[in-house]
Amino acid sequence: MALQPKILFQDESLIAMDKPSGLLSHGAEDVTSALTWLQAWVAAKGEDPAQIHLVHRLDKETSGVLLFARSEEAARLANEAFRERRVLKVYLALTSPVPGLRWQRAELQLKPRKIGGGEFMAVVPSDGLAAAAEVEVLARGRRFGLVRVIPEQGRKHQVRATLAALGAPICGDFLYGGPIVKKLAPRTMLHARALELKHPITGEHFVVRAPLPPDFRALMAEDGGTMPSDLDRRHRTAPLKDDRARRPPSPVVQQRQVDRQRAQAELVAVPRGVPGFRPHVKPKTPGRGR
């Protein structure tokens, strides 16, 4: 394993780990995982490894904050907080292309579907699981965008499915982006940036953050993008705080929007995942000389 886990925080009740990409959160006893690594770590310090409990999970390729409890009581209370959605979870992702937005509250319905030997979350119009998230673009490169996602629920693959539904799948994510997106990065570029919750034992406000991995910075630098100095500043919490959302556009701007939509409608959509396909553009009607 190229990268080893790092301990971000520990007290008598909790341990927060910075899990590297490529490491399972939990697996069989004979498979190295974040849980078995931490159990060996506490055992080397003379503690009982059986008292270490995994509170939540991250996908194997997802890096970032992973929380553990040091007792059954702390684990029970922390699990309740996750189950009752009393935990703020913040994710950072590199997407391609950059989402066509600055801030948006995305509301979807997801339903699990079987694919091969696994499962993915399909977006459905109704009768699915509610999945809402705050999505904000933090930085832009030539092809990639650094996006922050704050999901309101804890659905399986919620962040990955949400960004794919917005037309900006996560770089390296074959399941939701296809083979072309898979080639953009050596792994799914998703990072669990922060967890924020009420401490299960002390009741104090608890926040833990994991630094941005080097591969995020390297890919953005190669793409000509610049990382923001503050990754945690939330620029808005509701779309109505945007002055442009409160003030209706002028008639001139409205007409330009209509003209732009009409021009875009003349283009045939490019089927995703079809290499070499080029859209057919209708020939322009000859106009008057300029």
C-alpha cells in the first residue's frame, strides 16, 4: 500500500482516521482493512482491539475521514447520529466536465439496480429513495472541476450518482461515468473532507477534517486549475441568497436566453460513451451581409 492511514483525532471514545484510497473500510479477518489496521494499531499500544468499532463506511477508492468508536456505548450513540441524519458530511470530488453551476441543491430519487456482480444507484422519477445534496463548484480547470458535495442522507453512492445526474461524473468513476471517464484518473476522485456532529459521550460540538490528498492537487495542477485557499468556506446555503435569483432578468436578457436555448436545440445531443461520435449541426440559414 503506497499510502498508510493517519490518525486525525483520538480521545477516550473516538478515533478518526484519514483513510487512503485503495483500502477497504471493513473486510474479512484475513484481509487488510481500515478496521484491522486500527485494531493492530491499538493492540500495539496495549489496548483491547475488540473494543474498536467501525461507525460508518467509505468505498474502497474513496479517501478521507473514517470514524471509529472505542466502546460499545460510543458506537451505539454515534450510529444513532448517522442513522438519524445528525451528522454533517462533506465530500470533495474532481469531476469531468465542470458542472454547469456555482451552487445548487440537487434533489433526486435513487433506486438500487443490479449490474454484473454488483449494484449501482439509478435515478428514477418516482418511488425511489430521497437523495438531496448541496453542490458547489470550488475551482475550475480546463477539463476538471473541484466540487464540494454535502449530502443530506447517507444513501449508497449518493455523491457519485448525484454528480453523474448533473452531467459531471467523478473522474475515474467507471460505474457512473463509463470507460472514457475512467481513463481520466487512476481512481475514483472522491474524498471525505469532513465530519461534523455532537460528540456521542461529551456532547460537545465535534469537527474533524482530512487534508486534500496529493493526487487531487496533482491532477488539478496538470489541468491548469488552482486550488482555493479555503476548502471549507461555504459561499451560500440557499439559492435565494443569490441576488440574481431574487431579481428577474431584464427583457433583453430573457430574449437572449430564449435565442440561446433555440440555438442549442438545433444541435443533436451526443450519446455518452460513443467514441468518435460528432454532433450534426444543421446548416445555417444564409443571412444578410454584415
